[in-house]
Amino acid sequence: MSNSADHSLIEETLILAVDLGTSGCKTALVDLAGRVRAWEFAPVDLHVIAGHGAEQNPEDWWQAFLTTARRVLEKSAVDPRKIAAVCCSTQGECTVPVDAQGQALMNAQLWMDMRGEDHIKRRSRGAISFSGYDVFKLMRWIRLTGGAPALSGKDPAGHMLFIKEEFPEVYEQTHKFLGALDFLNLRLTGRFVATGDSILTSWVTDNRRPNDIRYDDALIRTSGIDRHKFPEIVACTDVIGSLLPEVAEDLGLAADTRVVAGAIDTTAAAIGSGAIADCEAHLYIGTSSWIAAHVPRKKTDVISSMASVPCALPDKYLLIATQTTAGGNLSYLKERILYHQDELLQEQGVPDVYKILDRIAARTPPGSRGLIYMPWLYGERCPVDDGSLRAGLFNLSLEHSREDMIRAFLEGVALNTRWMLKPVESFLGRKLESITIAGGGGASDIWCEIFADVLGVTIRQLEEPVQANAIGAAGIAGVGLGLISFDQLAGRTRFRRDFEPHPERRAIYDRSFKVYTELHRRLRPVYRKLNPRGGAQNMNESRAKESQAKRHTQKSRDAGTPGPLEPEAAREAVVATCLQLADLGFLAGIGGNLAIRTTGGCFAVTPSAADYYALEPADICILKLDSLEKIAGEMEPSVESGMHAALLQYRPDLQASVHTHQPIASAVALLNRRLEVRHPAARAALGASIELTSYAPSGTGFLVNAFRKVLLADVNGYILRNHGIVCGAPDLKQAVRNVQHIENEAARYLRCAISDAKASKLPAYVQKQVLASL
């Protein structure tokens, strides 16, 4: 076929592309040159359920599709024979249980639904846990899938367990668990299938070969869900069948109109944005937002909650860093504040309100006159996975107006995106010079300008940013039909405008960003106390607990060194002492943790990787000394609990122990920063500030034997491979001093070890970092 014939075929071939998001369904008629010929939108109701539930009726999805598809076909008056296929893009991380006839057995649980939290936490933990996960399960999940179930219960892994435990009769009737994409494909073709990206967050697939995503028996056993309830897996570009006769007749389409499997929204937007080459990034601004880029390998960044996951491209993965609420902040501003239908304002809908917001923001000075907005309306996912965070305006004064607030909302989302950008660039191994913007937020010129200034990169605005998902779905269909390649799709991307950063605004936004991250650091423990499980907490109860802990701490000081404590008293003492450890630099359980002997042959131990400034007594775990059986505790015990138990059993005279990773962290020196010491006693012992380093477990094996030389008999040290050091003492105060003694001795030894022949195997850059950190 000639090039002109190829071009003509591409121009004339049309795809009925579906974009089902949280707010509703957009259906578009798109040609393979990337032009949207017609499109329509129909809203879908969101049902918020008590207990952090969020649902939609799958039948509403289907009716919204039929309504919009009919309108598009009627408006375009296109010859049905020119429509080669139907292909869908949908919201991800939804769960619909269906029976053998394909009927939904209950409403769909959405990506915001957290009712499965308790069930997934129980399923994920184990005898040795880290951050709430059984260490061995976590390693298997990350190795095979690239990630792990959300302990918030926000993905299908939690949804399915919620249905199994809370609605056993529904679980028994369930033939298959489907996502939103899978459900639409079922209604279009009658087939029960999932794509590699739609099944991802069930966390039951081996994703190490991107062209051969398959179920893993061990992962399915871990999930607790029967294997036969999972659908067949197909590729995004697979033709899964033709339209069911009744659907084709209803829409007036040809009976042989094919259906291509399609993809979830992140995958489709990556194609529709044209950012198809390796490490080319797109920023999607919808209800939520994300930065994504195709990469050639599977990789996971646990700290920043990012991973490269299955996508539509053969032999590729898609890096995704997700912000929970982006454009949703503007919806909130419009619907809950500016035009909320209450006694103050009874008028009906205002047209083009977002364009009005754009005009107001454009005439407001950059930086919003010092007003900072934190866009965490529903918690956050990246670069921190924290469901307790909440939104807020900071530095509000009588000088500010509604105009400042509107611009601050836009800037707040951009500042959070900048917060994500650093780990994204680290993941990609390069600095991004430009980013393509897609989604509804990408249609706003002023928002594009703000993103360019805040991120310091060129923002490329698509010609049809709102239609990126539909264009991506059409492209996936074209590839599936063999009519076009992904490389050709990238070359046909249409841009409206490039936004370059303004150098004179850099200082303004650098200052705003510094304040923004400082606000997160300082407010994080407050949010944790207010929203311990993503919801509100009774403040009087919280204050009573704090007061009780303070009274117990003072009572212990007055009484001198205690013997074994009652469990509840021990939990309160651990919380009080964790504040001291936090001020010494042990900001979380991965830096250090402690245990206190209790009555009844038990001990109280800190949870794994918990924020010490945000601990509550109920978080502290009570374990049996002999069996490590957990008696109480809302969180999972620290990984080193066995080390604490071994030391307390071996030395019955010791009442407490403190553990630290810090000496080993000093060896690799991945982080070198100075911490102000605020606790009076610690300040007197250590001076105004101390150096902190970050734990890194690999590449430090040679140091393990070296540390044995500095463990003095009177310190009661106990070491387990590369997991750090546990120190015992008659009381916590002495245990903390012992830890500091070991830190000093280890640092002195390392200075000598660097020049020793045994240490010469270290790479030069590591030696340099070690010396710099000591």
C-alpha cells in the first residue's frame, strides 16, 4: 500500500473511544491521525458511604456510555462502516463482583474506598513485619508485581477482601471480580477479561515479562481470593471480540465492529499525550493527577511510593507517581465554597466557572501574596503515602482576598507536583527539560504557566488536553488493528502551545516550595493524631491520652528506676521516650526503636517504621517474650522485636533496650544532614546539633564483623547481621546513652577502617561519602 493510501486509511478509519472517569463518561469519535471528530459527556453519580466508602453503580457507567455514544453518532452522522472498533479507557483500581451471567452483584468500590483497610492489614502482616507488611510477602510482591497492596484498602486487593469478609453471600455468588475497564468490555463483548494494567492492583500477577503478564499461585494464595474468581488476562492491544448483537443494534453500528481491550486511564493518557519514547514524561491533571513516563525496565521506589508497571507498549513499563487530589481541589472550591447551594447562595449553575477562575488567577501576583495551599483533601500517595494528610490554607491574613485563594489553589497543586518531580527524575536517572500536560487541568493556560514556573520546565500543552485518554484509547485500538504503530502515533501528536518558565519568578516559587515542604514536615504528626485512620478522631480522647502519658512519665521519674511495668503503663512510657529518641534523630522506626519489659512475661515494643512524633499508646505493641505473639497494638511491631526479646531473655536484669540502624547507615552515608537537638536533656548531652544518616541495608556486610570490635562488654550490645545494634540497660535513659556510646565508637573505628586493606573493596565514591559523614 502506498504512503498516500496509508494516510487516507488513517484519516478515514474512526474509533469510538470511551473515557470513563470518576466524574462521568466521555465518548469520542477519533480518527487515527489523533483528531477528535465529536465527543459527548454524561455525569455518573458518586455515592459516599459511611466508613470511608466510595461507590458507583456499574449500570450507571453503562447507561452513560450508551447515552454519550448515541449522541456522538447522531451528531457526527458518520457512516457506521467507517467505525473500525470500540476501545475504552477507564478509571483504575475499581472492583465489581459479577455473577456468571455478567450481572453486577453490588455497586463498584472505587479507588477512594478504604473499607477494606482492616482486612488487607490482617492479610499483609506476619511474624516479621516492616511498615505493616510481612517482610517475606512484601519482598515477593515487589519482586513479582513491582508494588504491594495499599494498607489503606484503596485498591482491589482490599476491596475483594472486604466483600469476602463483610458480604460472604456476595462472594459466594461472584463468578469474577472485574475492574471498570473489564466491566465495560464484558458488556460490549460478553467476555470476562482483564488487561495487564487493569489487574495490576489486585497484586496477584507476575509482571517481570511485560509481554507475558500471568497469575502467580503464591500471590493468589496470599490474596485470600479463590483463583477462579480472577478473569483471563489479555494485552491492551488485543482484539477481544466483536460487539454483542444487541449492543451493535442499539448503537446502530455494524455487527462486526471489533472491540480492542483498551487500558486504564494512566496507560491511555500516556499514549494520548504522545510521550511514548523512553523517559518522555506527561503530567495528567484530572480529579487526581500523576506524572508518568515509559521506561525499559521494572523498578520500584518504596520510599517515594513509585513503580514502573505494565502498560500498553510491548516490552515497556510505565513509571507512575500519583497525587491523590489535583483538579478535585478546584471542584471543591467551586462546589463547596464559591457556589455551594445553601442559604447563602440559592442560584443555579454558573457557566464556565473554571474559565472565570483562570481569569482571576491570571491577574493575581505569583506567590499569592505569601498564601500557601496544601491540596491534600483526601490524603496523599506520592512522594509520601499518607492517608492522614488534609488540605489547608497557610498564612491567611486580612490582606488576602478570594483572588489570592484561587491562585493559591492552583499553585498548591503545582507545588505538590514539584515535590513529586525530584523522585521521578531520580527514578528516570535524568532531569526533565519538558513535560506534556494532559487532562482537564491542561486546558487552563494560567495553570500551565504556573506549572512551568513552579517546576522550572517547559510545559507542552496538547491541542486537546481534555481528550488525551480518548485519543490514547483510539491509538491503542489502531495498533491492535494493525493499522498504525506506537511510534507513528507519537509523531501525530498535536500541541497547542509551549509554556516556558519565567526566570524572575523562580525565587518566589523556591521560597513557596521551601515553606510547603516545611509545613508537611511539621504538620505531619498533627494530622496523624487528628486522622489516625484517615478520618476524624475525638480530640478530647486524644488530649486525655496525652495527659495520662505525661502523668505516668512524671510518676516514673519521681519513683526512680522502675521494675517491669504494667502493659498499659509501659506503652505510655514508650511513647514518652520516643519523643526523646525523635529529638536525638531517630525520626521513625527504621532509624531506631525501643522496648520495655512488662509484667506477665511480655514486653512493649515500638511499631515498624512509625513516626515517633505521632505515636499513640495504642500503637505500641505488647508481645510475649518467649513466642513473640502479639497481645495488643494497633500497628505492627518493629522488625527487630526478636532481637529485643533475645536480649531481654538473656539478661533478666535489664528492663529496657534501644535499637539503632545508625552506625551501618553511617557507612554508606546516603544522607548527610544536621539535626537541631530540641530536647533539653539530649541537648545537654550532645550539644546543639548532631549529624544524621540514612539507613541502607546493602553493601555493608564487611562492617558487621568490624562492629563486633566496638561492642564493649559493659554496653551489653547485641547484633544481628546488617540489621543494626540493640543495647540493653537497667533503664531507658541509660540505654539511650549506650546507643550514643556505640555510635561514637563505631564512627571512630570506621575512620580507621577506610584506610584498611579490608575496606579497599569499597568504591571510591562510597569511601568519600563515608569520610564526609564522620
